[in-house]
Amino acid sequence: MQLAQLVEELALIGRHLTKTEAKIAKLLEQTELGQYLTSIPGVGIVSAAAFLAEIGDPRSYMSYKQIKKKAGLTLKENSSGKHKGKTTISKRGRPSLR
């Protein structure tokens, strides 16, 4: 009986997910940026919508460097004194945008 309930819940969640993705796709179509973002290989509807949700209107930024900094993708060097460490990203920005 519990297994039947779990299967029914899983089917319900799947239907909700499909409806939500359809709504996201419809809203993304309304923006002129949606088709550009989804034309990038590997970027789907959900990824494009999440990117736009995190940064807002991309036209409000003067340079791509501002978006890169907001995501925490700026480079930093891990060094101390004479020791020169390797260069990594700073990870100081938004993890969901990264």
C-alpha cells in the first residue's frame, strides 16, 4: 500500500514538474533573451530562466566582467610569502549563478 502511494506521489510530482517547466518556457519566450540563451549548446530552458532570475536584465550591466564578478568567477592567487600557489576562482559571489 505504501509503495502504491509513493508511485502515485511520484506521478503527481512529475505532472507538476511538467506544468512548471511549460510555464517557465512560456515566460522565457516572452523575453527576447530566451531564444539567445537557449541557442547556446548545453543551456536549456530551466538553466536560461535561472540565469535571468539571478542577474536580472543583462542590459543593465556595462560589461560581462560585472556578471562574472557577481557570480564569483574572478581569479585569485593562493600564495603566501615566497610560496606561489595556484590560481583559482574567488567563489565570493552567488553560488547558484556559478
